[in-house]
Amino acid sequence: MRVSAPLSSGQQRLWTVSQLDGAGPAYNETMAFELRGAVDREALQRAFDALADRHEALRTRIVVEDGRPVQVVEPAGVGFPCEVTDVAGRPEEAAELRRREVLAPFDLGRAPLARARLLAGAPPGLHATGDHRQSPDTHILLITVHHIVFDGWSRTLLLRELGLLYAAELRRTAADLPPAQPYRAHALAQQRWLESDGPAPHEAYWRERLDNVPPVLDLPADRPRPARQDFRGARVPVALGPDLTARLKSTAREHGVTLYSTILTCWFILLNRLSTQIDIVVGVPTGNRGEENASTLGFFVNTLAVRAKLSGDHTGAALLKEVRVALRGAIDHAELPFERVVELVNPPRSPAHTPLFQTMFAWVPTQHALLELPGVTVAPLDVEDAPAKFDLALNLAHEDGDVRGHLDYAVTLFDHATAERYGRYLVRLLDQLATRPDATIASYELLDDRERRDILTTAPRATRRPGGLVDRFTAHADATPHAPALVCDDRTLTYGELDRRSTKLANALRARGAGPGHVVAIHSGRSAELVVAVLGVLKAGAAYLPLDPAQPAARRAAMLEDARPVLVLGDDIDALENEGHETRRPVATDPGETAYVIYTSGSTGRPKGVAVTHRSVLALFDQWLDRFGATPGEATSAWSSIGFDASVHELLLPLTTGAVLHVVPEDVRPDPAALMAWLREHQVVQAFLPPAYVRWIDEDPGRVRGLALRQLLTGVEPLPDAALARLTAALPGLRICFGYGPTEATLYATAHFDPEPVDRPAPIGRALPGSRLYLLDDRLRPVPPGVVGEVFLAGDCLARGYLHRPGLTAERFVADPFTPGERMYRTGDLARWLPSGEAEYAGRRDDQIKLRGFRIEPGEVTAALLAVPGVREAAVLVDREGEPRLVAGVAGGGGRTPHEWRAALAGRLPDYMIPSVFAEFDRLPLSRSGKLDRDAVLARARTSASHNPVNTTAPRDHVELALLRIWRALLVHPAIGVSDDFFDVGGTSISAIKLAHAIGTEFGRELPIQDVILHPTVEAQAALLRADGPPGSGSLIEFRRGAGAARVVCVHPAGGTAFCYLPLSGLLPEDAGVVGIQSPGLDPGEEPLPSVEAMAEEYLRLVDPRPDETLVLCGLSYGGLVAHEMGRRLAAHHPRVSVVLLDTTATDDPAAKAAIEPVPAAEFREKLVRFNGMYPGIEDAQIERYHRTYNHNRRTARDHDPGETAARVVFVQAVGEDPVPGTVEFWRRRARGGFEVVPAGCGHWDMLESDALPLVAKIVTAELAAR
């Protein structure tokens, strides 16, 4: 007989997850065995069928009844299919069938939720061990059961009973097995317990234990987390070996813990070291079945959220004890189902990951010796391509003195090599815990000596070329004095002229006290005199301090005060130059002397001067020349501001290699199109371009056609690697240097030279020759590949330090622990090693984005924005003014609404990574140095947010209103808004199922459970329902069904929607019904009614007043005209009616009527927003229908002459602004049933806003009582 029963709590969770896209095979439990020997196929099939007859779980299917999933147990005889396939000689087919068996989903509505497949004649290479010859008696047996009716204990039970039943079938006897209890009995008992007082102490424990739990564990992944978990997985083997296992068992005994708890402790340590998070939760399964269910197949297992907070000061022994206590506490409270724990804790939900934890540790039973078939040798096989329920799941078994198993991983996040590396790290940590349990866990190393050496490898120094900066310049001046050196505006200086002028200036400077150890400030625009001044200062042996005239005067003053220059060169450069003579007086410049000082912004607001040595500049130039070479006479350009350190490269490299320096005119600098034309005109071969210009070129690579560029330096900010690759493809022969480095590291210390057409940010590359790049943790240890560490730079690139700031220099330039006697610079930047050996930038240490507990990488969000069609540029920032929020600056957004932006990103990013505010620009704003102007982006974002035309609380159409009613009834929560998250206001996986059912009943359109879960707000669900055309609303909308004999009828304003009355309905007496009337013409295919009279007639038909019913007809603005006409018609035979006019203006003046003109679309859109007609994602066609209806209603108002009425009229006049003269008398003359004027201290459009609303509600309530 078919029977049904409720699902257990765990089954409910699995059923809900199974409704998500891609989750079909996620909970397939597949076992694989190699069978060698003669297998009686018919006996095997009968044994499987007997299993299904014996265990109700194997005859169970899941169906939805009245919005709730239930389990239906089919009668015996359903069977347990075991399909036999001959694969002899076809290894590819056998491998494909194995893969399909693992990944083929079950239909949970059809029993059995189990299947088997026998691959007969399995070929070599598919065996557990060894290389067996192909044989007709070699098979592979695959058994797959859905987890919703199966767990780890069930696995052991099924395999043992299958062997006994097979043996009995061979003997043609009955197997001697104890009776199996029905699983549904467990589900019913659990339901009764959950409805009792039994869960209370467990709920208190979990509520406290998981309070403020981190929402997600941010492990270093090879790819960004997708918007939805797709459950694709794979696994790598993990084996400890007998020796380590024995030592771990000994350590466990010494500290009074189990081997299981010991390995779990190291799993915590590994997750801590990989993620750098100290608060970590790991999922741990527990059997959760009593002795009475020992012989019952079914899903009994519960999952425990074990939480540990790790400190680097923990010793291994201390952490062992803490994990033991945490594990013991979780086990003591294991009776409360995990689903109930999630509801209690209510963590942020996201379809991108599981709640509470994303990693699992399971102690699994071994399959060895569990399946015994007479006459057959059975060996277990590894199951590959196993679906991934979590980011990482460590599954280990202990047998024969060894611990081994596998690490399952989500292939969406991790590469195979990464998972293998994590497995090695775990074994390495276990070895150190066994060897040094009393050492701090911070001292445990993840890297072995070889990995450490690979990471710390330093590239050899570049070829050292003779001479210093001045020597190299004068060598070319002597060799080719008539060759052009500098082109600025319409002037050209030869090397000889530039040499003579700079020598004269140097002599004049020395005469005024400038020389080694001194600073000379240069305050000059983009001119030939600027270049003369730079060379003159260097020839004098001094260091130059550039002052850009475009910088704020206060900043320039602060720089001069701090630098204390001996001279400031300005407009007097020519005059001072004439004071000197042309005779060279070479100054011996030590390579360690300062060449220039450039100021950068300080965290305290005080700029700090970075003093860079000649040695560092020469090393930078030498590595460039080693890679790119130089050809005297070729054209180079100088784009950068003199106050930006890229100018050093642009000015001095060409002049020390015999090139021709072309200074980009000031009016050309900010215009990329003009710059391209200028570069083309001057056939520039080598240039620096800021990232924004590279992105501009990437929009149309044809823009570089005709350029002579062969070397391009860029950097400063992240760029897509694919954009760089497309640039090299568009300009054959172009070589790009994407450089990274702060001013303290001489412009750039690392570089990426070989862009690839891949969707990722361009890496910051490797250290330049002679420089060193370290990525270190908080204890200055190298981090493993993929793990984020702080960037430290060392070697030839380092500046001398901060001018006149020895304390700050000592703080930021610290001892290099890997190269004795040398320094390294702490950048404050973060990066990770890529598998290629290059580093990838990961943001600033002091500006990490963490919102609502989620760590957010701006680069991932930026990449997603750039993938949106039409977007040319994007930047992601945090606005910390007020409540922190994520802000996106975009160019090429196409005027999307915030909802449209969120919809565009929803398929690319988890919901917590989608920006709250989108600021659109024609081009992203840049500073003088070509960097993003962050302040300008934030300023625009704040303006955009303050004018965001979307109501986020009240429903804006009948779809949202109907949904809101369903939500409120289901969750018994009266204060829900349209943007509230379902799970934040009390929703659970079960109530989500009920919600999906209720939506289907209300709208006659199914909304799959996965859509309810993935779109957990009223506005998002409404958008889905509207997607195939909005469900028809009709014109009458019931705001509230009353229990008494009174109704309030609210007539739409000219815009046609009635939702502006929704706040009023909530303030009226509960026994009064409240309805709204919407104007025909709002829905597709509808036409508006031709006149106010026609509307009044139709609306009365819709309202259908009862003879004994009290009616209050209420109309705001235009709605009052219609309400008045309805009251006039109704009052003749219905005495219990009154009309409330909310500042409805009217006139007898023909000229005033004629002045009623159609309203332009822009003005109408503002009105639509005001009256809640605007919802996120509203289509232009709907706005156009609203606009047409609005102007149509204005025309009917012009043509309407209100008549006298026997109904009582209350005129509520807005006196907060100048009332329209004559309006009161107009309505008084037409009121024969009584007239009252009530002034309201508000404006016309504020009548239904919060300040005036109580007054309006009081008036309407009084009319209800009076009638």
C-alpha cells in the first residue's frame, strides 16, 4: 500500500537544494567496485530488488502536496534497477558510462531513488590496483543512491546486506536479516520532537555558539566565486602514511583527544593559514541515529557547525583542547537539525555558497570488506568527477594503520594543482603537529624548502652600463651635438644646445650654493626650460624637486616647507641660466646620492618626500635597455605631470640614450583622441600611457592604426590583460611593460611583459632584474601560491627613504630577513602568486573592502562590470561616509537604472559583491597623474544615490502588492517591504516552498522554488512574474478586505495608479475595507475611458455598492474629479456616501481650463516616481503607457464640468503652498449634501506623505463613523 509522511528536516533541506540549477547530481552518492570472477547477473538483480522491498527508503519518492513536499513510499515491487552494459574492448565507453552514472540526476518525484549499473568486461586501466588482463569475468559495479534517502551508515548497511542477499539468492534461500524499521517513523518522531519543548536547550546553545558567525570563508581560489554555486566537483587523493598516522595517534593519546579531532584541528589550521581568517566554521557530519534505527536505510545524518577561533599564539596542544571542547559541545547538541540551526542563526544567504560554512571534514567508513560476493573478488574504486557540495570537503578513513581518503573541491573555484597543494599542506601541518605539539601554530610552515626557494628566487642584475645620468647625457651631446634632443611646442633643441644651456644653469646653481646633498625645487610648466632645469640641477650634483603649477598652492607650500630647498626655480630659469658660464665643471656624483625628490600623499594628510638615488634610476634604465634596447634619434614622448614619477622615465631615459624627447602639449594631454593624432604626427616610438587611455584604445583598437609605437609603458592602476593583448594584436611589433611599484621603489619594481587574451586583471608580474618581490604574511613569512600576502620590495629599486623623516623611513624600510644587511620596503599593497610565477595585485591592506562580513575583491567586481555590454571603463570603491557601501563608477553604462545594473551583474557576481550605487560618466575622471580621481567618483555616487528614483519599501503595482500579501500571510510579519530579503524576515527553506506554491495559486503561473530562493525579495520576484508579460490587474485593487459594512474607495490621480493610497489604507479602521481604482490603459492592450463621466460609471460598476454599505469616495488631485462624479451619481439612491477631495483643483474659467497642456515625458517620470508607479526594471513601454494615460486624463479634466451633488463633500486643501484661488467656492457651490473645508499644512503633492497622512486618515475615519 502506498503511504505518505512528512519529510525529515534534513530531507527538506536536500529537497530545496535539489531545486537549484546544477544541483541535480550534487547529492548523488555513488559507490564503485571492481568485481573479478563469475557474477550471476540475475541473482544480483534479485538481490537489489530484495533490498528495495526490504527498505522503504529505496521505494520513496518526493512530491509536493498543498505547497509542502512529502515523502511517498511505494509498495514493494518497485525494484532496484541494475542495468548491465557490455564494455569489453571499449575503454572510452566504459569511462564515459562511469562519468554519466556519477552525474546523472534523479527525478525525486519517481521511485526508486537508487540505481545500479554493471559494466561487463571492464577494460584495463579502470581497475583499483594493478594491470589486470581483460576478461569476461572482470566487471565494474556502480551503485548510486540519492542522499535524500541515504547516508554514510546506510552505505555500510546496503553493501553488507547486498552481499548477504546475493549469497542467499545463489543458494535460493532467504537471507537471515533483522527487521528494518521504516524511515518515515523517524521523520514523524522528529517532527513531534521539534514541536515540543525538547529543542529549547539546543537552540540556546547554537544561538550563542554561532552568534555573529562570519558569513563566508574566503579561501584563495583560482577563479572568482560565481553568482551561483554550480556543484561541479573533482577530487584529489590524500594519504598520511602509516608512520605519520602512528605518530598522530600517539600525540592524540598524550593530549586526551581522538585521532579524528587531531586531524580536524590541523584542518582548522590550514583553513586559517589559507584564508588569513581567525574565526572559522567547519561542517562535521554526525550519524544521529539511535540503536532502533541501526538496520534502517535512510537519511539520518545531521551536520554540525564546529566553530574555532585561532590565534597565532595558540600552541598545537592548546588548539587540540579547544577543538575537542568545540566538537564535544556540537555533538552534545547534535539532536537539533542543521536546518533549524540555520533558521536560528539566520546568516546572510547567498546562492553562491552554503550557509554557515563552506568546508567539510568527514570521517567516512571504508568500503573494504563491506561488499562480499561469493566467488567474486571485490575491490573498491575511486569515484571521479564527484559533485562538490562545498568549496572543499576533506573525507578520510582510518584502516590498516593508515589514514587516507580524498579532498573534494569545487572546480568552479579551484584547479586540480591547487587542491593537490592544499592536500600536501595538510599533511605537512599534521607532521609538524605530531612533532612539535607545544610549538605555536604560527610557527608551523606550509612551504617546504624547495617551494620556499622558488618563491624567494631573485632575478640577476641588469647589465651595468658605464657612467651616471649626467655622463650618459653628455656622451651623446659630445658625439652628436647637432642631433635633435628636445621638441616642445614649436621649438627644437639639439643635444649640443641642451647641454650648453643646462651647463650654464648648473654653474649658476653651484654659485648659489646648490650641490650634492641639496635640493633644488623646479616650479615650471611643460616647457623646454623644465627639461633644462632638470638637467642643470643634476649637473650641479643636487637633487631636483618637481612642483607642478597645477597642484594646489597649499600642497606646494607644504612640500617646500618640508623639503627646505636651497633654491626654487620658476619663471627666472632663463635669467639664472645667463648668470652661468658654458664651461663644464663635472661633479662626481655618488650613485647613492639623491637624484630627485617626489612627494606622495601621506596617511595623516601630510605629504612625504621620497628621495630616490641615482643608483636606483640607473638600475631601472639598465633593465629597460636590456629588454628593449634603444636607437638614437627615435622619437619618445613625455605625457606625465612633472610631479608624477613616471616623468623621470619619460624625461631622462631618452636623453641618456640619444633619443628625441617630444613633450606632449598641455591641451593634448587630457584628450586621448588628440594624443593619438599627436603620437601619429610625431611618429613616437616609445611612450607612457595611463590605464584610462589604454582602455579608450581598447574600445576601438583601430585607433592605433598608423602609430609607430614599439614600446609602451603603462601601469599605475589595474588593467585587463586582454586589453593589453588586443593592443599588441592591433599594433604588431608593439611590446608592453605593465609596471607596478610605488614611488618608494623608483616608479616600478615589477613588470608584466607578455599579456594574454584572458579574462583577468593584468598581473603585476615578476621583480625586475636586481630587485626582489616578496609576498609575506603578518610574521614576514612567504605566503604560498594563491594566498594573499603583503607586498614587500627590495634590491636596486629602493629609494633612499623619506626626506627629513628618519622615523618614518625606519618604519617603512625594514630589515630584509632573506638578504642580510639589506632593506625591504613595506608597500601596504596586497598580492598573490599565480601558478605562472607572476604576482596578481589584490588591493590595499589599509583599504580592504569588507561589507556585512563579506570580503570583497574590487578587481572581481570591476571585471564583471567590464563584461556588461557597452561598459568601457569601470572602477569599484567603498564609500565610508555613513554606512559603508560599495560604489561603482562606470563609463558607457547607457543610463541603466540601479535595478538594471543589479540584474546585469546578478549572473556574474554573488549578491553581496554587487555595488549599491552606480555613478555613470562619459569617461572616468582622472587626476593629473592619470590615476582615477576617487573623490570625483564618490561625489557623483553620492549625488546619484540621493536622486535614486526607486521606492524600496511600498509596493508599486498590483504584482508587488499581491506578493506582499502572500509574504505577510505566510511569515506573519506585517512590516515587510518590497526590498526585504525573504530569509532576513523569517523565511526558511520550508516557507520558501510554501511561498512558491502560493505564488502559483495566486498568479496561475509557476515560480520554481529555485527562483524563490535566488530572488528573495518581493521586487525581484515581481520582476520574474512580469518577465513574460505582467499578470493582468483589472482596475479594482483590494488594499484590504474589511470585516464590517464600510468601504473606502480611493480613485487614482491623473497618473492612473492608485498605490499612492497604500500608506493611507494602513491607518484606517481595521474593519473598513479599502480598495483602489486604477485607470484603464495601464496594461498592454487596454484603452483609457473617454471621459470623467465614463470613468465614474465604470468604477461604480466595479465597486458594486451594497445597499447597506457606507462608502467614502476619496480622490487625490484629478482623482477627486472622478470621485465627485461617482458620489453625484450614487447619492441619488445611496444616502450613505461621502466624498473626500484631496486638494482637487477646479475652475469655471475657460482660459484656465484651456491652459491644461500635456506634460513632457521627463516631468511625468518625476511624478510617476512620486506616486510609487516606478518600480525597478520598469520597461520603457510601460512608462509610455503611464505617460499616455496621464495626459489623456488631463484632457478629460479639461473637458469635465462637475455638477451638483447630494453627497456630503469634504475638501482637504493644501495650504503649505499658495492655494489656487476660487477652488473652495467652486466646490461649495456644488455641494447640496453638506460641505466642509479642512486645511492641511502641506503642499499639493505631499497630501499622502507622512506629515499630512494622519490628518487625512482622521478625516476619512470620521466620515466612516458619521455615515
